[in-house]
Amino acid sequence: MTSNLEPGLRFLQSLRVDGTLTVPAMAPAFTGFGDMPPVFATAFMVGFIEWACVEALRPFLGSHERTVGTLVDVSHIAATPVGMTVTAEVELVAVEGRKLRFKVSCRDECGLIGEGFHERAVVDHLKFLARVSAKSEQTGHV
């Protein structure tokens, strides 16, 4: 990991909410969501926050490094309808070895929709995949 990764790093990322990012769009995997309101899903908001953190970190990682999410502590306080743009703002607030802590928020065109903290860990990509493969072999889920 590049040694110049320090607290204070900020990154913004935006996306337009379409039907594929709504609560009912999750129904193929989680059937109970099929009749829910067609608004930006909390699960997709969390994924969007993680993606913003990944993109913020990308210039600082070696080619063999990736980050994995280890903690999500985020509120989702307002619904966002299809058609609106959502912006995630992430700020790196702590670096403790391989552990990275971000303060995060999401806003739509009307204001704050969610905020909190997200943590990621820097991993060696090949070693991580080897551990996952060993776990699959150990349980017979190859």
C-alpha cells in the first residue's frame, strides 16, 4: 500500500437511479421485496458507498492489492425515486495499518438520504483468493 494514503482523502461519485436500483429489483434474489415501493434500495446505496470508497482508493493501491468491506454502519433516512441523481461523498478519516475507515454520506437532489461509516481492509488479491479457494475446498463447495 502506498505510504501517502492519509486521512483527509475525499471522493465524490454520482449515479442516476433507474429501475434496476430499486427495492423491487432485488426480488429475484430476495422474494419478499417484490411488492415494495420502487425507490433506491438500501442495499444498492450501501453498494454505491462501497464503490465510491473503492474508486477513491484505486490510485493508492499496488497492482496486487484490493480492498474488501469489513464494516458498514450507515443510516438510510430518505427515499429516492427513480430518475433522481444520488451522490456519495466519502472521506478517509483513519488509517490503521491495513484498516481504512471512511465517513460517508449520500444525497439526492433534495438532500441527505443516508450517512455513517464504512471500513475496508487492504488485502493481497492473490492471497485472498487462495484463502477463499481453500475454504471452498474444505467445505466441499468447489
